[in-house]
Amino acid sequence: MLGTFAVVLQNHPTSVPDGRTMASAAVEEPATCVAATMTSQHHTSSLCHHRRISGAPGQHVGSLVHVMWILMMGFTPETWASSETQPHSIKIEGDITLGGLFPVHSRGPAGVPCGEIKKEKGIHRMEAMLYALDQINSDPDLLPNITLGARILDTCSRDTYALEQSLTFVQALIQKDNSDVRCSNGEPPIIPKPERVVGVIGASASSVSIMVANVLRLFAIPQISYASTAPELSDNNRYDFFSRVVPPDSFQAQAMVDIVKAMGWNYVSTLASEGNYGESGVDAFIQISREAGGLCIAQSIKIPREPRPGEFDKIIKRLMETSNARGVIIFANEDDINWGAKNSPILNLEDVAEGAVTILPKRASIEGEERISRDSVYEQEGKVQFVIDAVYAMAHALHSMHIDLCPGSMGVCDKMDPVDGRMLLSYIRAVNFNGSAGTGVMFNENGDAPGRYDIFQYQLSNTTNPGYKIIGQWTNHLRLNAEDMQWSAGDKLVPDSVCSFPCESGERKRMVKGVPCCWHCELCDGYQYLLDEFNCDMCPFDMRPTPNRTGCRPTPIIKLEWSSPWAIIPVFLAVLGILATSGVIITFIRFNDTPIVRASGRELSYVLLTGIFLIYLITFLMIAEPSTVVCAFRRLFLGLGMCISYSAMLTKTNRIYRIFEQGKKSVTPPKFISPTSQLIITFILISVQLLGIFIWFGVVPPHTNVDFDELRPPNPEYARGILKCDMSDLSLIGCLSYSMVLMVTCTVYAIKSRGVPETFNEAKPIGFTMYTTCIIWLAFVPIFFGTSQSTEKMFIQTTTLTVSMSLSATVSLGMLYIPKVYVIIFHPEQNVQKRKRSFKAVVQAATVSTHLSQKSSEKHNGETKVEPDRSQ
């Protein structure tokens, strides 16, 4: 036999098997029922012909006339029984009657409850119920000797209209008082008893199921939906008689959250149809995303129940306002945005739909429903499987109930007439069988089916068969084949849907208040590193951040290298000075007994040359790599060389000054002018420096340290630790201060001895030496301290100090000894003994020199004074 069909004819009458004509208006009203009877071997059936009451009898009203001609598999019409008129309804007689709710028509325009016929979601699903009833009634093992009938109503996709229709299911349970009703002849009317509906299959939309469930629960009528997925219906306290063979949207929402996270999205918008299904679905998605964390909602937009023209354009513009939220989560009913895996909603819009990810309860096409050629464009509606499973769930519950209540009884026994709704509900919740697609049908304590979903993506490019492709599944957890996904133009890269992109390395997140998925990225600057996702912290003083600022690394430690330009110049001067000093010392030793060497004061000259040598030598200690030994020698020799030199020169100038001052007063020589006395005085002066150094050694033992503060510029890449001795700028100056005192004192004595004859020892050369040395060290002070803020402070100060010391040593060497060496080597004829003069002659020479100096000064001032001749 052929399967179940719905044939729709328009604008012309239809001939039925008995040769008569029947028609049905699109929107039917209570009408008379014309019945005809035919004979058959097995079955009886009825087909109501509805006709408007208004208008002439037999007149066809309306431009669009719909006629339904139902041919049941294995069923030949036998009896066209009369029945009560029901608008938009189908009735099939049976021992037990099931109700059915299907959106055969869409919502009508304003003021009209019903619109156009919905061939897929209406007719296909309704026929699936009829097919299931036919299969059950022909199954000898399921409800044997019991025929299931049906009362199927049209909801017109509107909850309020469905509520009115569903009152049909409870008519038999409402007691009516007809005692006052009489026919025109005075006899009581014959009122047919309405059929008793034991359970309802439906509805489709969640809003419709919710509205109907509130009525059915009052009369203890179980309800099994094949498509309603609103999470609200899982509330077993409010919808205790409601069950469903599809998983609730809370499972679907969980699956969608898992998909969103798998694609790396954290910022999406939601779009929901106004009503229970859409709003509950979005609420479940938002709730689950909050619990999971890391997912934020950019916008939540609703589609009005009655969208006005241009409403969808406004919605699209609103979605574009948050351009970063490229992912849109849609919970919309079939009249707004029905998608799933259907081609009709995207007809001629395939390029726009490319890449869309859709999710549907796991399903399969039912092979036995239709016999259609292979080339047909027919596409089985997605909920057909679930309609059949819902009918079978009700049948299995009735079968189990019959076994328990009517053991061995053929047909419906008294205990099941009428069927107790609450008892039937308990049997419904206990069913467990393989459904039409081979998957298990069962219910949890809330009447929900387990969550099983197929995940599709609409793919257009790089495929031989454009269309929906399964890319994953969800059964309590996600299995997503990311390699099978592709997006616009076949791109394999998942598009971004994030509020803020991940911060670069070394950047911390500064969160936007109230939006946990949005942040601003701020670089950890200076010497900070990224402590965690939201905080920066300073590196330890001896470290600097890594280039990506994810941690800290040791700061490089440097020292003054021998190859550095800052070292080459001082070393070059020091080497020349050491060679020159060594040459002078060798010459003096070689010509130790010559008049020039003796006249220069051999003992103090060797001491002074030793000091000059040490001054040059300190350059190498200042450039050498700091260590405890090097630091100790730096302390010792830094001021010692200058101290030795200036102590010797101070002793010499002091001796000359005392000789001439004593000569003015007396012809007796002053004390302590012998070479031995001069050495003792010199060593006493030197010992003061040594004593201070050794006290320093005892208080603060020499050691090295690494200065990380000196070379710490704003850019940490240039930060360096400087290995140095434990000598601050202040301690360095302190080490030289005693030598500076000796130098200043020597300069004072040189000034006082400026009147000494040029031929008298070294008074004048020492004076010029000290003047030049003072100039050198006066220039040293601003250079040394003026570079304290420079990034190359250590190098500049070390070079300045060593060069200044070498220059002062060179001045002393050049002024005092180079002329003598020149005479000794190149003019030996001048290196002869001169006539010795007594101390008295020396005093007289000094006196004459003083007088001449005074006269010269007076003449220079324009004055003339006649002195008496004291020689007479």
C-alpha cells in the first residue's frame, strides 16, 4: 500500500469515492457534518466534510479552498461516520484516543489566526503521527487487539490559538449540565459523548507547549512533545505532565557554549525570538557561559512576535554595532529564522550562509514513510523521527500499563477505562526502547530526553557537493572535527569573535569594568616584567626584564676593558711616563756622583722619582679587573704616589724657604736642612698617608661590588652592572685629599720662595711645577663630578683621574728632571763643579736679590727712592 499523503487542491471541488463533492474553507468555522458509509473487509473510517453555516447551502465560500483526503496504509474507507465538527482537525476512531498538535498553518496576519499551509513542519509532521499510528495498530506485539485513534488539531503556530484548540482534549472531563436543554419538539437532545483523549503528542513550538501544558496538567493528561526544547519545560513542578523526546535547549546551549569555546571565541551576540523558546534558550546559553567563564555577551537582541516591516534590517544594524562580536548565537522559532540543515531558508542566499554552523538533535530519515522517485526534490522534515518516537513512547507506556492492569485481557479492560493520567505518566517516564532512528528513547526525572546533537556547517567553496556537512557531534561532550571546517571563500582559518585580542608579550590586561572579556593591553615598562596576566612587577635590583618581559634575567656585568678607548689613552700616557721616569732614574744612577745630580739633592730626587713612578703605575691598577687584591693596591697606591712626590717637593721648598728666611735674621744655618733630616721629614709626611690607609683597611676591608644603579638607563636593554672596588667618589677624593693638602702647601712655599736666585737649587722649577699641577687638578674637579649623571660615568671618571695624575706626574718630571738629564747627556761640559759658597755668601746673594726685586717693583710703580750706601 502507499504511504500517507496530504493532497492539497485549490479553487475547485473534489470528488470523493461515493461520487459526491466536498470542500473545506481555509479558515473553518463550526459546520454540519455530512457522512457516507462504504464497506470494507477490515476497517472503518470517517471523513468530515465541513461547510460554512453562513451562505446558501452547498455554496463554496472563499477563494482558497483546502481539501484533505486521507488514505491510510492498509486501510480502505468503509464508513464515513458523522462526528462533531472541529475546526482544522482530523479524527481517527480507536479504542484509545491520542491528541495531536501540529502547526499545519503558519501565523496569520493581524486579525487572522492562521496563514499559509506549512508543508514541511506542519503536513510532514502530522503525517508522521498518522504513519506511526498505522504502524502501531498493525503491530501484533504492541498493544495487541487495541486500536489507537487520534484527534489532531492545527495550532496555526500561535500559542493563544492553540490554547483554544486544546480545550477539545478536555471536553470529556468537564461535567456539563444539560437538564434545561430541550429540542424544538420538547424532547431532550441527543448529545454525543466527546472522545476521551488519554495523552497528547505535541506541540511543536515551546511557547505553544507551555500554554497547552498549563491546561493539560489540570486534567492529568500526559503530553509528549516532539520539538519543544525550551529549558523552562524541564521544571517538573510547573510542567509535571510534560515530557519530550528531544533534548532541552539547556543541552543545546551547553553544546553551543562548547562549540564557541572550541573555536576560541569569547565575545558573541545573541538573537532570540520573543517568547519561551528563544528567550529561555538564550538565558540558558548565558547562564552556562557564565558558569564556564571566559565568554561574554556583546548584545542580546529579541525578534518581536509580530515583526514590523524593516525590523530585521534594524536587528542587523544593531549587530554590526559590535563588530568584534562576529559570532551570533541564534535561538529563533521556525517562523522567524528556521535554519537547522534546511536549504529552503537560504535559497538564493547561499554565499551569505557560507560558514554558518548549525546544530540539530541527532536524527535520521525514516525509510518507510514515503515512496518517491530518486530525482524528487523532496526533503524529509527533520522532526519526523521525533514525532514517530513520541507516538511510540505513548504506545509503549500504554502497552506496559495494559500488561500490569489487564493481564490476559483482550482489549481495554475496566481498569483502563478510563485511563488514569497520573499512572500513565509514570509509565511514560519509565519507557526505554530503540526509536525509529535506532537511538534509545528514554526520559529523565524531568521528562527530558538525553542530549544528542549533530553539528553542521554550510559549505559552498572547495567542495563538489555544496551544502550542509556534518563537522561534529555532541553527546554530553563535544567532538568537533576542526579540520573539516571552512569559512567564507573556503578559508580554513577560524574567524575571530573576541572583544579584545590577546595582549602582546610583556603586556598586562587592564580589564574593562563589568565586561570580563574586554580589556586594554598595557606594556610593563621600565624594569617591570609580567608577573601574571593582570599585574606587572619590578625585577630585582640585579636583574632586568627579558626582551618579551615574561621574566627577569641577570643584568650583564661589565668593567673597563683594556681595549676600550677610555683605557687606551691613559695606558699610553702611563707607559710613556714610566719609560721616561725609568730613563731619568737610570741616568741619575749612572751619573750619581756628577755635580748636577748631587746639586739636585740625590736623596729626595730618588724619593720624588719613586712617587712619580707610582703615579704612572696607578693607571694600570685603576683599569685592571677589580678583585680584593687589586682593590687593596688601589687604596694603597692611589694617594701614595702623589703623597711621596708632594712630600719630597714640600720638603725641598720648605728647606729653601727656611734657609733664606733664616739668612735674613742670622748667619746661622737653620736646623734640619741636611739630606738625612730631609728624608726623615719626607717619610714622616708619607707615614701620615700610610696610617690613614691602614686604618681604612681595618675599618672597611677592601672588597669588590657590582653597582647596578650607576648604569641603569630608562631602557633596560642598556642596563649594566659595573664591577668596581668599594671606593665611592667621596672615598676616592678622601684618599687624594692628603696629597692635595701637601700640593697646596708646597705651592704656598713655592710662592714664598719666588725671590730666590734662579741658580739656587730648584726653587723656580718647583714653583712652576706646582702652579701647573694646581691648574690640572682644578680642571679635574668639575670634569670628575660633572659626569656623575652620565651613563658612562665610571669610564669618564677613571680616565679623567688617571690622565690628571699622569699629567701632574709628567709636569713634575718635565720641569724638574728632563732639563737635568738633557744637560747630563747632551752637554756634559756643563756638568762640572761650581765654586762653593758659604752660608754667608748665600744669605748675601739672597739679600741682594731681594733688594733688586723691591727696586724693580718701585720703579715699576713710578716711584724713586735713594738708599744710603751701607757699604761705606
